[in-house]
Amino acid sequence: MTDPQFPPPHGVVPPAPPAPPAVPPVPLAPGFVAPPQPSASAPSAPQAPGYAPAPQAPGYAPAPQQQYATPPGAYQVPVGGYAAPTGDYRTPDSTGRPSKLFGVLSLVLGLVATVVTPIIAAIMGYEIGRRVPEAIMELSGDNSVDSLAFLSPARDQVLWAEIGFWTGTILGVTAIVLGILAIVRKRGRGQGIAGLVIAVIGPVLFFLLLGIGLGVGAGAGAASYYG
């Protein structure tokens, strides 16, 4: 047996050192994807001029292509594309709607002239008629029916009836003018027509209610005087 510190004798082969232990493979992390390996197949060579593919065997038919079906509820495009708009392009109308002030004023003034003033005339007519019989019976020689002196006991009521008449006249004329303007300028045409018609009816209704009030008041005054 030789000492390992000395070289071996001539012709003696030293024993081989022991092999290192095998290293176990490193485990891969979860979710790790290995990179794709390069393909070993070579790229196809370009075709030579005049090359034609080989004819297919008899009875060969290509596989039918699968048609894509539109899912339900998807937006449908019309066949042939969208149609181009016909006519010239027009900008939207920026002008506002005309005001209906003339028509509204005509209607309001016509209602006041035709409803309010005839009611005042009917009330004042009743009060005048109620005082007339007593005033006529008390007339003296200088005072007669021709001088309208018999209306002196009802002078306040006569004044209010006259004020109502002229007020209704002014309002009615104004309503007629505004109604004509509303119809011509198309600013509340419907209201203007209604106001014009109502204003025309106003004078007729005024004198009608005034006469009815005078008759009823005269009957009531005569009944109280002679009763």
C-alpha cells in the first residue's frame, strides 16, 4: 500500500475519483409558462415561375366553410350599407316660436268687456229702475220726463252705468284691434279670433242686461211704492 502523498509507482494506474452526486432538477414556480421552442422545420422555399399545384384526385371536394351566425340582439346593418340622405343639407331652424301676446291680451280684454261690464250694467239698471217709479210720481210742473229730471234720485247709479259702458267700449275696441293683429301676424291666432268674437258680442250683452235690470227694478219699485 502506497502513501497517497507520494506518486504511484511506475505502471500502476491510480483509481478514478468518485463521481459527484446527481443534482435534482429545480422545481418551477406556479403559473410559470415555458417559452416556445423554435421550430425545427425549415421555411418553405419560394415557388418557381410557372409552378402549378397538382390536380386533385377525382371525387375530392373541399370541406364546407362554417358560416358565422349573428348573435341574437346584435345591431343589424342594412344590406347594401346605409342609404345616402336625399336633398340638400339644411341647418335647423333657430328662430323661436312667435309670441302669443296679442292673442292672449285680446282674449282677456274681450272677456272683461263682455262679462264684467254687463254684470255692472245689470246691477245698476236694477237700482235705477227701483227708484224711477217713485221719482216719476213726485214730478212737479217744471220737472218732466223729457228733461230726465226724474233720474236725479238715481244719479249715482246712472253714473256707474255710464262708466261701465265706456269702460266696456274701450276694452272691446282694444280687444278687436289686438285680435286682428294676432290673426294677421300669427301671434296667437286662436286666442285672437276668440277675443275678437267675444268683444263684438259685448255691446249686445251690455244693453240686454241693462234693459233686463231696468225692467226688474221698475217692477220692484212700483210694487213697493203702491204696496
